[in-house]
Amino acid sequence: MGTANSSAAELQEETKGEILILHIKGRLDALSSPTAEKKIFDAINSGQQKMLLDMAGVTYLSSAGMRMLLSTSKKLRSLSGKLAISGMPANVLDVLKMSGFDHVLELFKSEEEAMRHL
């Protein structure tokens, strides 16, 4: 009866020191962003202040996904935390640049570069 949710983003957690790395795969859209945001905010509310979102596996980013990135960044900043985003495929990076988000978010080509920032 139920159909597989092909739009669900998959999040895998990894911790390196005090940095939580979330490897995101799939689509960040109106259907998947609320679930991803809840997982991220649960971590922040549990005291996580340094976060790296590895978006190398993101295939599509909608305005809902962009809003989730922005709200995560604002929440961490309000707690003196830091957010870095790495590995965006060209199509995702283009969307962020066209929207001016590259001036608001900390974007890095590689996970290593992002880790140094945090």
C-alpha cells in the first residue's frame, strides 16, 4: 500500500572531535528538509555547536532546503556555534550562488577545508 519515499534525504552522522559531520545524500526539498532540520536541531539542542554538512551526495536543493541551511546557520550563530558546508555538486552550488547564499553561509570545496574553518 505504501510507496517508497524516493525524495527522502539520507543523513549519516560522524563525529570528529567536537565537530558533528552530517553526510547528506539525496534531495533537500519540501518533503525531506523538515526531517533533516529536526535531526540537525536535535543535535544543536543537545549541545552540539560545531557542525559540518557534507553535501557531496545532494542531488537537488529547493528553496525549502535553502531555508533549512539558513535556519541552521542562524541557530548555531545565536549560540556562538559554527556551521560549515562542504562538497556541493555544481548544480547545488549554482543555486546557492544565484540566491546570494554564498555570502551568508560558509561554503567549502572539501571536507578538510571546512574542518579547518571549524
